[in-house]
Amino acid sequence: MNEFRRGVGLCVVNQQGLVFAARRMDDSAQTWQMPQGGIDPMENPLVAAKRELKEETGMTRVRVVGSIDGWLDYEYPTKVKSHVGDGYLRYRGQTQKWLLMEFEGDDDEIDLTCHGSPEFSEWRWMPLHELPEKVVDFKRDVYRRVLHHFEPRIECLVQARKNTPPRPFC
């Protein structure tokens, strides 16, 4: 149980600079998270990202506008390990490749039930800076790092839509 499961994390931003967040069906704590999922054997992260996003949210009209160079890890706490299926017991956590995706569709494209049994019970758009405190505690460090990397890029996207002069880092 020393291995991390490879996965993708998806920060999907809308035209207003808000990110997609959803509540897991199996989370009694009512926390929020961004879409994420496993990378299948021989699958590259971008293909996995688009597959997982479509399976979990129904979204297909997205484009990649950024990524984090390395992989971000988190470990499952003991309470999670005891509630997951047998296939996950061999993993001590996840290592994720995070992508920033711009949503180019309409909200009516979002369908949490499009792939059969949904993972999420509800969704909404929210500011990225709110998510680290709303996610399950063992993912908070990863979400803080995602915030650090992607918030400036999201700001640039919003400024570009408003036709305002970009900041020097854009």
C-alpha cells in the first residue's frame, strides 16, 4: 500500500471566472470539490481529463488553458481507506495532474446524471479561493496549491474578456 493512484484534477472556469464545484453523493460532510478521476492504463492525462469531465458533469465544450507542471499528491486518511472498495485499498492516496479548463458551453450542458449513476448530488459555480476551505480536509493542501497556480491565470482570462489591459504576469 505504498503506491499512489494516478489521476487528474480539473479546475473548470466559466466566463465570469468562477469554477465548477460539486458535492459528492457519498459525502455526509457536505463538502465541495472539483471534478477528478483516475487515469486508465496507457491513457494520457488530457484524454483522461476529458473523459472524466464528460462522465461526471456532461461537459464537453472546454479547452485547456493551463496546467500545473508537476503532480500533486494527497494521502487517504484511515477513515476513507476503510470505506472504499477493494480496488483502492492498495493505494495510499492519489497523485494528480491538474488542468485548468475554460468552459465554453452553456450551463444547460451540465448533467450530473449523464453517465448513469452520478458521483455528485449538486453543483454550482464559485470563486476558486473559497474551495480550499470547502473541500474535504485531506485534500486542502492540494486545493491551496491549485489556487496558487491557477488564480492568476483565471484573473487574466476574466480581464481579457473585459478588454482591460492585462496585468504584467498575464
